[in-house]
Amino acid sequence: MYYGLLKYSDKKTALEWFNKLKSFTLNIDAETIRKAMEFKFENKQKNLSFIDCIGYAVAKEHNILFLTGDKEFEKFENVEFVK
């Protein structure tokens, strides 16, 4: 989100939103990253992004739906696909 705001807005606005929302972030431990990279490797034919794989692993770990518009995730369990 921060990157998107930098790209489509300005640094001041991006930083304001970053500071407002940073308390809602999660720390991602090494084990979650390992699981995400195994998932990416197991699905390498789909060319999934590193960030999406980490997001998917975090969602599974916290037993919440992974919300995405990436069609590559549409058929996976635990995914809420939006177009």
C-alpha cells in the first residue's frame, strides 16, 4: 500500500497513511516465510509473487481468508477471490 501511495500520490500522504496503519501490521517470522517459499516452489508453474505467497501463508496461519484479485490464487483453498 505504501508503494502504491508513493506511486499515485505523494510521499507526505503515503507516510501519513503508513503511520496510521502500521499498528495493524503483523511480524512475519522465519517459519512463515519458509512455508510461503515452499508453497511458491510447489506452485512454480503459476509464477506467484513472493509477497502474495507470504500473504497467503500468513492468512492460513491465522485461519483467515486470503483476499486477492490474482487469478492464479482463485482455485486455492482459504482464498476469497475478487475481480
